[in-house]
Amino acid sequence: MKVRQAAAASVILGVVILVLGCQSMERNGHKGPMDGEIAVEVLYAGDQCGAIQQGFQAVWLDRPDQLRQMAGHYGAAVRWDHVQWDPYTEGALWIRMGVRPSGGYGLELHDPVAPVRHGVATVSVRWRKPDPDRFVIQVLTSPCLLLKLLRAGIEKVHIQDQDGDLRARVYVSNTP
């Protein structure tokens, strides 16, 4: 009888540990695979996104209404009403180059697939700047790129340029 009770207690303890471990992983954002790849989709790319500062900036957005609020704050002339994503499974990464002194600057998605390693997705963008020997229009620009990606299984996004240089790190919120 004591052997059966000990065996039953061991099984129950194992189940409890398994359930607690799964709950802990979900709380830490590990709902999907830890390693693999996720698709990255361009929602918007433009040269006039209303930036008011010089530096590069990347922001994780949980909901489409956050984009409209931020764009309004920065004075972007772009209409964002058509831009949507599923806030329960996806998020958006708004990447802004900042104010630039001329034409010829821009951001493009370099690779439509982001590798995910240990909860970190690495998004690769092409950072364009004018050739120094080329004539370009002298006008202030503020290039940006809005990307959509799945949020499951990622805690951070690293943004790197076409040369593999890390440009920014962004933490991912897993609550819509």
C-alpha cells in the first residue's frame, strides 16, 4: 500500500512540476519555438515619416492604435488607417532613420525571414544613404519602415543592417 502511495505521489509531483514549468515559460514569453525562423512583412516604407530627431529609433508596437498615436505625436503626414495586424499573435516594429539632410536615404527590408535564437529575433534591414559622388535633392527627409512579425516565442528583436552591424535592440511585449 505504501509503495502505491509513493508511486502516486511521484506521478502527481511530476505533473505539478511539468505544469508549473509550462506556466513559467508562458509568463516569460516562450509560447512558441525557442529557435527557428519567422516571416517579416513590410506594412509601410516611406521617406517622409515625420521624425523630429536625428538618431535612429526602433519601437515595438502591440496594437495598431499605438501606431496612430505615435505617428500623430511625431507629426507624420502618412495615413495609418489602412495598416492593421492581429494584436493577439503579431506585433509591429516601427523603424525610423531620423531626420536626414537630403534625399537618397532610406530603409528597406533586407531579408523577409528573421532567425530566432533563444527568444531573440534578428531583423535585417538595408540602410541606404546617398553616394558621396552623387547629386541629391537638398531636402529634409525622415525615412521609416513598419514591419509585421509574429510575437510568439520572441522576447527581443535585434535590428541589423545589411553589413551585419547591430543598429538597435527592442523588447517585445507579449500582452496586446
